[in-house]
Amino acid sequence: MELFKVDVLGRDFLAVAQELGLLSFALGVLLLGVILKGDRRRYTGYVALFGYVLAFLPLLGAIGRGYEAFSGMVVLDPFSLFFKVLILVVGFLVVLLSLDYTAREGIAFGEYYALVLLASAGMMLMAGAAHLVTLFLGLEIMSIAIYALAGIMREDARSVEAAFKYFLLGAFASGFLLYGMALTYASTGALHLREIEGVLAQKAWLTSFPLVLVGLGLLLVGFGFKLALVPFHMWTPDVYEGAPTSITAFMATGVKAAAFAGLLRVFFTALPALEGHWRELLWVLAVATMTLGNLVALRQEDVKRMLAYSSIAHAGYIMVGFVAATELGRAAVLFYLFAYAFMNIGAFAVVALLGRRGAPNTLLEDYAGVGFKHPLLAVAMAVFLFSLAGVPPTAGFMAKFYVFSAAVKAGYYWLAVLGVLNSAVAAYYYLRVMVYMYFREPKEGLQTGYPSFAGAVAILIALWGVFQLGIMPSDFLALAQRSVQVF
Amino acid sequence: METFLKIPLLSVVTFLPLVGALLLLFAPREREDWIKGFALGVTLLDFVLSLALFIYFDDGVAGMQFVERVPWIKQWGVSYYMGIDGISLLLILLTTYLMVLSILSSWSAIEKGIKEYMIAFLLLETGMIGTFCALDLVLFYIFWEFTLIPMYLIIGVWGGPRRVYAAVKFFLYTMAGSVLMLVAILAVYFLHAKATGHYSFDLFALYNTPMSLKAQLLLFAAFAVAFAIKVPMFPFHTWLPDAHVEAPTAGSVILAGVLLKMGTYGFIRFAIPLFPYAAHKAIPWVSVLALIGIIYGALVSMMQDDLKKLVAFSSVSHLGFVMLGMFAFTVQGVQGSIYQMLNHGVSTGALFLLVGMVYERRHTRLIADFGGLARVMPVFAVFFMIVALSSIALPGTNGFVGEFLILLGTFRSNPVYAVLGATGVIWGAAYMLWMFQRVMFGPVTKPENEGLSDLSPREVLTLVPIVIMIFWMGIFPKFFFKKMDLSVERYLRDVKGRYEMVLKAEEAKAFVARSQGARER
């Protein structure tokens, strides 16, 4: 076996060109942060932005190809490309949103953007992993960067607490994941995803090595933490609330997308033979996740915390597509993640822009009368909230329609019914924000809003995404469907 | 006829208000008169265009007309499929007609955010017309759900003191019902695809979906609950009084006039023809609930001390008639049912307008605060009288034609229901006339009422078209019926035909089972 025969300028590097690009920009931004002084350090953000734009370029050569590189460590296929595009879009929007936000909060230094770039590279590595070790590598690159980002507001006790909590629980989760991988290796003797599948395809294997089921469970726990599935969601509200808003948006969309990419890869490439064992389990997890997320969100008085619980609920909806475990279901998961990225980053962007230095203004009460104080921001927020609630003609509706149709087609009628009832419940707390924005008089003397051109651009792009996927979803659907044909 | 001067007329009528709303976004906020005038212009133009639909509509054709069909989401088999028959044609006209009056009635009643208000109304118009035209289930669902957003805002921003409660209740009730319908839509879609191998949300293709009787009953129930909430049928009506009382006048007019009709229309176009067997099985259930609605709505109306609540509960009663007629499954019953939808839109819309006018003057709607208004506001009293009589269904007014046909049609299918329903007419007369007496006649007891001004020319202009419609529809019903005769006949033939087909298939199955059983023995 030719171990690590690398084709330096060709196929192998093309497979990780985007990751490498982001990594080099991360290093560059880090250096630049040292060179630039004082206020000018915020220019590192523009460099990072440029990095994301450049990272789209390798797509030109990569689209339509499918092969494994670096001796089967990473894979370049439509599935990984789909997620890479999603992660780039998310990263681009997050950096755009951060430009003025970080300046306002006094965290606009090179390290911030370097960490965002690093985390994105880690996410992409996860999406392109063909091997359990690569997957873990990607996960850790992403996670460690995010731990640091969550606590980057050093003077803010809540931010530090968030980072600490996230780090401790995340470390445990990584432990579970690693242990799951180890048990899988112990029982199958393989770490490469396709090889695992090949071993498990022999029916007798399961009876002689039932340990693989324990491995499966531990993998699920590990991914469950990253995805904030109930009952592994406990860290989410505190971390989402404490972290800088731009990073919360990043966690809720990017981290989730990457973790779903990993989960899809592992479960559908390596473990389809165990489908009978995990389907019912995930059914329960999906229902618990959406129901608990929605019910607790009903009672939140802080918009950021409410969105944290709502993101738990959305992970539950996405799991519905996963449980269906058909091609339709997997495509629905991909489409949902894209739609969710637009609407959620949009909502967090509005939350960020409504705050001021030292006054985040994230309480529901602070939103009173925003509809008349900041009419444009409020309209954008309303669109994002309606989309999160799944009301047409927005991306959120199409996404829900897709996952629930996958469930119905696979015969999971009850799952679909529970899902749609959940989205009716969820409408209540999304509407509540609108009630405050439009139906209440503004609070006396409260200063809200922080002008940000870049933030406005991020919101506009998110709005475009919400309507594009809501009204003309055909192209994205085709893309999602093509991307899941690798399984 | 297919395309009028090659213009996709149906899409133009549907989306013109949306375009108007988008243009209004850029209007300067201070130019209030300009904004109002623009919104009025858009709705008027839309009304004129819908008249063109009426004129170019061919009475001799039973099927869908002005059909437009473009593939939309190919992967799912969703198409932009619009078309109207005689039933939807009349409802579209009702919508565009009431929209003009609603905008007129909002001229002085709305004090804040007139721009957003008009935008919300125009968006609502697009949603409503689209709901009546859509022949693709996904397209229909999108229009149907979309109407929630503007109505929610209209009630919540420009409504009365308890507007937040009413708005949220309205939204959640309707949404809870319709999400179940969404699952049912998906189920029909996949059942159809399984049987034919063809993925499509085309309504007429789905009409012929083979399914088990149990599936029919379950899916019909999911559709029926969604529509029954919208109608609203007893016991799903509790959102209605809240929404009506808190909504601004024009919101109530549209809510009663059009949004409720989306529920009854949903039964005729979707729930019944998709599941004819289940619909026939549901006749006793729906009829009894409709009768309860008729009588309960009327009795509760009688007990109201607030004018708007009275009108709101009278809607429950009137919509009970619509449902009763529809589930008679006779030509008269269904025609009466559709006619009653229009009548209710005109006369209840007018009642809300009138209540709104008196509320603008007195800032109260309590019946006890009035009395003797006929002496102070004679013109108002005359209009009120005509509208009240139409609501009571006096011969010569539109209400009579509708209720008479419904009772006739119901009598032919089930005399007991008809007799019980007829008592509702009496109750209707009782609460309406009693209210009229307390508000209009007698001496002026309250000094505040002495100086009330009579109707302004703008208000008269709002009401005259309604009075014209009341008598026109009452005296020359043929003018409207000829548009829907063929459509209704075709609808009934189709529904009954497929119902009997299911019955025959069941009989055959039972026969085979019996003979097999005999052979085995």
C-alpha cells in the first residue's frame, strides 16, 4: 500500500484547497493583527472577508468531481462541496456581520478573525472527511477555535462563563466521540468510512461484535452535543447567550451544519447496516429535541436565549429528515441547513445591530416599539422570524415542507404530525418578538441600534437567501439532491 | 377567452396589489393622502380588472378558465397552476369589491402608520385572490398561509385594546389547523405518486387518488379541521369574536367578508372533492355542527351588548347556513351555499362598516349607549335598516335568495335539518330587529348622541355600492347564477360520481369476500 503518496499540485491539493486557503488567511490575519496598531486592527476583518471570497475559487475546478485524496483521508464529492459552499457562505456572512460589531464591542483584533477562519477550515475538513481520524481532526480544529471565540469578550463575565462551560462539556463530548470511534475500530478493524461499511455489510458481524453498537451510541452522544440535541443540549442556552452575538450566529449555523455533515457521513456511509438500530432511537431524539426546544423557548424573556432554544428545536426538525433516512430525507437535511443558515444569521444580525456597547439590548422588553424606531431592521427581523416559524413564502416554509414530506413519504406520519404541531407552537414565541416590535410603545430613554453598513449588507444577503429559497427553490433543491447521491 | 389579449389576466389580478404594496414601500411617509389615494387606485384598478374576468368568463364552459400553468418547483411536481370556475370567479369579485370599500372606510379611521396599513391590506388582497385561484395544492397552501401575516399585523397593530391577544389567537388557531392540512396534503401527494408513479400537486390529478376508506376519513378530517377553523364552525369559532371585536373596521370587513369564505371555499374545492366518500360519511356530523352554529350563533348574538360582537356572532350563524347547504349535496343547496357566501360578505361587511362609522363618532359600541339614532342620523338609519333586512334575509334582498335555496336544497336531502335550520332565520330576525330597535328608535336618551353628524359624502359613497348589490343580488340573482350554474353541476356530478364509484367498489369487495367465504365453507 502506498501510504501518503501525495500528488502535490493536482488532485490531492484540490480536495483541500479551500481549507488550505482559509488556513493561510488565518495565519496572515494573525500576523497582520500584530503589525497593525490600535484601531486599525479592525482592518484584519476585511482581509478575512477577502479570504472567504477567494476560498470560493477552487470550486471552479472541483465541481462535478468525485475522488478520495491523501490515501483516503479526505474526499472531494458533491456532498462535501455542498457543505463547503454552505460553510463559506456562513463564514462570509459572520465576518461581514462582525466588522462593525467587533469594533463596537472592542474585540476587533486579528485573533478574532483568525479563529473564525480556523473554525471554518475545521468545519470544511469535517464535511470532506472520508476517515474517522480526519473527521475528529476537523471537529477539534473547529471546536477549539469556537471555545476561544465564545470567551473572546474577556471583560464580560458571561462570555467567559460561556466559553468555560462550552469547553468543559465540549471536551467531554469529544471524549465520547473518540471513544465511539475507538470501539468502532475495535470491532470492525477499520477507520475508513467505506471500509467500516464493507465490514459491517457482512451480516454475521453484528452478532460476533456487538460492541459496535456501543460505539454507535457513543458516536451519537458526541454528535448530539455538537448538534445540541435533547438531552445533550444543556450547554446551549448559556453559551449562546453569553457568547458575542456574531459568534452565536456562527455556532448556531456553521457548527450545526458541520456536525450534521459529519453525522450524515458517518451514519450513511459507514453505518447504514445498523440503520434498524438507530432509526427508532433518532425518532425519539428528534421529537424530544423539537418539543423541548419549543416549549422552553415559549417562556424566554431574552431574544438571544429564545433563539438558542429555537435553534435546538430546529435541530429537531432537521433530525426528522434524517430519520426518514431516504434520499429525499437527506436532501431535505441539506436544504434545511442552507435555509436555516440564512434565516438564523439574519435574525442574529438584527439582534447584534440593535445592541450598543455595554448594552446588548437583547431583552424582549428592549424590542418594544422597535418596529417604529427602526422600521427597516424590524421588517427584516419580521421576515426572519416568519421564516423561522415556517410561514410561506420564505425559506423556512420550503425547508419544513421538505423535511416533513420526507417523513410522510417514509411512512413516519406521526413524526410529521408532531413536527408540524411543534411548528405551530413555535409560531407563538416568534410572534411574541413581533408583538413587542410592533404592538408595544417604545421604552422611555432606551437607546437601541448601532449603524453598520456591513451589518446591513449581511442582512440584505440573508433576506435574499430567505426569499430565493422560499420562492424559487428549484436550483437549490436540485443541488441538494445531487449532493446526497454519494450515499 | 383563454388569454385576454394575451395577458395572463388571473396573475395580473392576483399580483397587482402586491406590486402596489412594493411601490408603496418607497412612498414618503408624510404624504398620507397620496398613500391613501394610491392604495384606493390600486384596489379600484384590480376591481376593474376582475370585472374583465367576469365579462370574459364563458358561462357555457364548466371547467376551469383563464388557466395558467407553469412548472415551478420541478423536483416536487409543484406548478404555478391558476384557474377559475364560476365558484371562484364570484369570490374573487367579492374580494376586489370589498377591498375597495375597505380602503375607503379606512380614510379617517386609521391614525398611525397609514403606509404600513395600506401595504398590509394590499398584501392581504394578493393572498386572498391567490387562494381562490390556486389549483396546485402547494400553491394554494402558500397563499392560504400567507394571508395570516398581514391579517395578524392588521389586528395587532391597528386593533382595539385587547388586540395583541386577539391577533395571536387568530394566528395560532389558524396555523394549528393548517399545519395538519399540510401533512394531509403530503399524504395525498405520496399516495397518488405511489399509485400512478407521477409526482404532482395538481389538484385535478389528485382528485383521482386511490386510497383506502380509512385514509380518506383521516385525511378528510385533517382538511376539514383546517377549513372548519377558518369558517369558523362550532366549536372552533372562539377566535372569531375576539378577532372581530379587536380588528379595525376594514379588518373586520375583510375578515368576515373574505377570509371566512376561504374556509368554505376550501371545503368545496379541496376537502369534499378530494375525499368524496369521507365527505358523504361526514354529512351528519357537519350538518349537526352547522345547525348548532346557526342556532347557537343566533342566540349568543341576541345576548350581546356590544354591536360588533353581535355582528361577529351573527357570522357564526350565517356561516352555519353556508355549511348546511354545502353538505346537502343538492344543486340548490350548493348554489345557495355559494350565494350565501357572497351575501354574507356583502351584508356582514356592510354591518361592520356601519358599526365602524358610528364608533368613529361615539367611540363606543355598546348598544346601551345608543337609542334614538334614527332621529339624529336619518341617512345612517336608512342604510342600517336596508343592510339589517338583507342580513335577516327579507325577500327582495340578497339574503333571501341564499337562505331560501339552502333550506330548499337541505329539505330535499334531509327535512329535519331544514326545519331546524329554518328556525335560525327566525332567531336571526329577532336579534337583528331587537338590536335595531334599541339603537335607532325611541327617544335620544344620551346627551352625547344629540349632536352626532350624519354620514359624510365619502361614507355614503362607501355604502351606496353595497345597497345596490343587496337589491341587485336579491332581485336579479340569475345574473350571478348563470356564471356558476355549470360549475356547480359539474362539481356535484363529479363528487357524487366518485362517491358512488367508491361505494360500488366496496360492494364488489364485500361480494367477493362473501363468495370466497362461502366457497371456503
